[in-house]
Amino acid sequence: MTRSVAVRRILPTSPFKARIETPRKHFTVGDRVTHDTYGLGRAIEVEGDSDIAVLVDFGSRRESITQPYATMYKL
């Protein structure tokens, strides 16, 4: 007696495969921010209309943080 193995098809409309898009972070001049590496700071310049990079003053240094801003959060 032989058994056939059922093959499961994953439908392209399956909600379990749907990618969830995270909302983009937007910063403006003067925003207080925190960064996982550099600590607390203030946004002093925003480059580009679509927030390509943000120049942040962390007190002892200034860093240009680029998108996707994974480790930077607005306070």
C-alpha cells in the first residue's frame, strides 16, 4: 500500500505572508531624540524634503543619522 503526501499550497493572498510596513519616522528641527549609541540629543538640521538624514547635536558630538532611523526615537 502506498501513501501519497499532501502538498500544501500557500495562496498569494494569505494574510500570514503579508508584509507589515512600519510607519516612517519623521523628525523636525528642534526635536528631542534619543539614540541607542549616542544618547540624548536635539535635531539641528533635516536634510531633504523626505528626511534623508538628520543632523543631531548630542552635546559632545554632532552626528548625521540616515534613514531608516532604526535606533533613534523622538521623545
